[in-house]
Amino acid sequence: MNNFTRRDFVKAAAISTAAISTFNILGAQTAGGINTSKIKVGLIGCGGRGKGAAAQFLQACKILGIDVEIVAVADAFPDRVQGALNQFKLDASKGHAGYEAYRKVTESDAEFVIMATPPNFRPQHLEACVEAGQHCFVEKPVAVDPVGARKVIALGELAKAKGLTIVAGTQRRYEANYQMTKAKIDAGAIGEIVGGVISWNGQVPWISSRKDGQSDAHYLTRNWLNFTELSGDHIVEQHVHQLDVANWYIGRTPVSFNGMGGRARRETGNQFDFFSVDIDYGDGVHIHSQCRQIAGCYNRVGESFRGSEGQITGTKVKGKDVSVPTIKLAASGMIQEHVELIKSARGSGTPLNCAQAVAEATLCAIGGRISAYTGQLVRWVDMVSNQNSPFYAMQLTPNPIDFERGTVVMPVEAPSTPGKEIKFRDR
């Protein structure tokens, strides 16, 4: 598809709509309206999540009966690159290391790119891919600050103009039980949603201790999960899933965030251990958002919503009996999202574009974090449109360019103190 425009492909597909597993006039094999010629894909970020996403992309290609080749992989660290080369049995020439190595992927002949680096790098990497005309899978979250989230929304609009597909790693949207639940909500099973509780309560997934002689940049990147500047804090990195579900089910973004949190046992980094945020969606609808990373405590990950005529716990709906079509999907959500990515990019319809939805979910998490860190009420407009707000221009540093240029300055390895300063370190 790099050799002809989407318009050309749509015209060719229209001529051969009756052909299954045949060749159209441009020589592209099609099945069920999908171009099944070999896919070339690149990977940016070769850690566990990146290699996992790449494996799921390969599985999606297998489900669709499409041959696939990984043409380039990139990561800041050579050992991570080697891990991907080993897992996927790739030639060493396809591996690239360094903070600028993502450019090797965007300069390759990859049609699709999978992005799974620390969230701080996501806007920069997505920009390079969209400018290169590549279809993108972007892991959640897609930013760590309001500036980055707005950039992703703008890049989504640019991708639309270029006919590109963007799918995000908010896999609950690609799970049959969640889709059925959303269909029942839309059919009036619980009436109007009037409140709810969303939570991700668990423990710190991992810690990377600082090694002797390790640079600030390498320490931050190795231990990215525990630094707000790289991950956005766990309310952004993990809890974004539940916030996305709330936006999806309610059908709009919030009005404001009033949060609190603190730190009691975290061993490294500068993040909070826990958050509690009142999210006001307007019209009297409030969602209680809670997330915690403390070992030895009660764990719960999920969502519950109360409606005017019923309730939802997880994906169990108790309310009016409504009839909705049964939804059956080819695979689990984490594979199905790649199936939909490929079908959208290789089909003849309007390309799927999830940039705004995942950026808005990310902004919800960022709004809750800023409120908890500063002790202030944060309004949605303060992050997206009110340029007079002190929150509008908040931008975490070091940023991706600092890593590329070698100008990383180590942030304070201590949490924010609510009520003492509004600026925090987001500048």
C-alpha cells in the first residue's frame, strides 16, 4: 500500500468486491474485502509489553490469513533490542538501539508500527509515524501531561486527513462482554448512568534499582514505571483503562476533578502510592476513581455503575430486559484490537481512529493526578482550552528530545506536596 494511494485502493476494491482470495487489477490479493498481501510491521519499544504487542499483532495476522514480516525493531537499550531479535528470530540488521532509534522504524518500509515505549515518548513517536504515513498501534496511555495529550488529539486529526488508522491499547473496547454491556446501556437497560466506582488497586508491578555509574537518562528509562515524568504516575499508566470505560459508557468527558492521594511505602521514584478522585461528569453524575499500588492490601480492578433504572457490576447488567445482538469476536481483546487495526487499514471503509478517545481517557487520569498533587480543583477546560489556566501549559521534563540530545536533568526523587505549590514540576 506504500506504492499507491488509499483512493486507488478503494477504487480497485470496488471493482473486485465479488472476488474472494483473488487478485484485483493492482495485483493485491483480497479476502472478504481486505487486502491480504504481506504486511510489513515495525516495533518501537522492545520491553515486555512491546514484545507482547508484537506477538499479538502476529497472531492477528494469522487469524486473518495474512503473511507478515517484522522489518525493524527499536529500543533505547541494546539488550532489549536483542531480546526482540531473539524472540522473533530476526536478523541483527533489523535491530536498532538508542533514544533516536525509533527513526529507523519510521524510515523503514513498515506499513504498520507498534509503539510500546514509556508513555512520555508516545506523542513524539506517534508524530514521526503519522508523518511517515504509517498505520499505528499505540499503547495506553498516550501522554503524561496536557500538552502531550493535546498533541495526540491533533495527530489523530492529521492521521484522518492522511487516511491512516490509529488503534490504542484500551483493549476493553475490543472485548465482547464489554461491547455487549455498552450495547445494553445504549438500549436503556439501566436508564441514565448517575454514578459509579472505578478502581485499580494492586501493588507496584516492578522496580529497577539504580546501578553504579548509570546515567540519569538510563536510570529514568529503566525505572520509568516509578517516575511521573516517564509514566504519568500509576493513575495514568494503569488506571487509564477504567477511566476510558467510564468515558465510553457515559458517552462524554468529565467537567472537573477533585483528588487526593499520598505516599506511604513506595521504595523508589517520585509517585504517590494511592489516589482518590471525585470525577464530576456534570448533570449530577459523579464517579469515584480510586487506585492504589501497595502490597499486602485488598486488590480490586474493575468498574461498577449505578443507573436510574438498574446497575452494572463488571459486565453484569441488572436492570430492564433489553434485546441486543450477540457479539462474537475472533480473539481476546488484546489480539482483537490488532485484528481491527489491520482490517481497518487494509479495508475500503473509513479508517478506524482512536486517538481522541485514548487521549481523552489519558487526560482524565492526568486531571486526577494534577488535582491530587496540587490539592486544587482541575477543570476539563483548564487542560484543553483555557490558556489562562496554570494547568494548560503544564509539561513534564525531561521530554523525549532531552533524551535524544543527552540533556536529561534528573527530577527530584520525592513526591509532590499538595497545597504548597501549584506548579509541581510540570513545566
